Amino acid sequence: MDMILNPKPEIRNPKQFLNSKFQNSNLDKHSDSNLIAKIFFILIVSLLPLFADVGSLMRKGNGLMRKGKYEEALKTYEQAQVLEPDNIKIHYNMARALYKMGKFPEAISEFELGLLTRDKKFQANTFYNIGNCKFKQGDFDGAINAYKNALLFNNKDIKAKQNLELCLKLKEERKNQPESDSTKQQQQKQEQPQPQERISKPEMSREDANRILEALKNKEKEQKKKQPKPEREKVEKDW
């Protein structure tokens, strides 16, 4: 009967053993760093579509605006706003679409977020556009106030000066006009020159973004307060 001999265990030199352990440790560290790099790369790649979506939605919305499809443009900007709620450019474009649709109170609400930035030129343009909204509503006092604020931030704004002078003139004419002559008032309103829309690109810092987010939260809270609370239904007792 053949005997199976167990092989003798390998006797390692202690120095060789330590060297092999050190090499394995370095390999482990190298593989760990590779793994971290791979995970980081995957995260970056997975986030790219998110940013690309916002950019593509903005381009799509701008294209729709140029075609005069304001309602579709607004819906597109709203989709972008869900992805980046603190992006002032999105809110600004939403305001432009609302303005074109004749929804002036809603446009003002979106334009006002531009006042939270520290970009003075953009703040001036924001007041200018708010003035245009007020003008369209026939609120000459509100428009005058907005154009004055626009000039405080940019006293070289010729269009703001012209619109301010126009509002002051129309306000005076309205004051001197008999209230009974409503047909003539309507005709003059249609014939009067209209303010030009102004497009501006804001420069926004992280602080501006945080202020915008906070303003949006407060706005949402105020809207919830205004909503009527449902009355509790009285349940008759079953005796």
C-alpha cells in the first residue's frame, strides 16, 4: 500500500515574510485608492445628466420664447426650477414668460427674487422690469416707484428715465381727466407707448442662492397661511 506523505510546511525567512506582508499592504492601499477614484468618477458621471438637463431645458425654454410659445416656455422653465430651485436665471426667465402672458402679479413675484442678489446692475434691471409690470397693470404710482429705484442703482439708465417721465405725464393726465369719459381713457391706454422689456444675465454668488432659497421657503409658508382651512365635518352621535 502506497503511503501518502504530507508535504513539509514551507519554512520562511522572517525577513521575507515581513517583506511580503508589506508588499501586500501596499497593494491593498493601491486597490483602495483605485476603488475610491472609480466611485468618485461614477458619481461625477451620474451627476452630469442633472446639470445637462437644466442647461437643455433652459435652451429649450429660450427657443420657445423666441417662437412666442410663452406658456410652453414657462412649463419648461418650471421643470428646470425643480432641479435647481435657487437658480436666479431660471426664475428670471419664468418672470419673462409670465410677463409675455400678461400675468403681471406672478411675473413681479418672480422678478423680485432678483433683488436678493448683490449684482447692482441686475437689481437695476429687476426694478425696471417690475416697473414695466406695474405700468401694464395701470399702476402708475407703483411703476414710478420702481423706475426711481432702478435709477438709484443705475442713474445712467436712459430708458428708466424715459419711462419715469412717461408715467408722471400719464398720471397727471389721468388726474385731470373726467372719470365719466371711460371710453376715451381706454382708447388712450391702447395708444400710449409701451415700455420695452429688458433681458439681463445676473451674476450670482452662493450667498445670493441661499437668500433666494430662504425667500422661496417664506413665500411657500405665506401661501399656505392664506389657504382656507377645511371645516371639520360634524359627526352626529349615534345613541
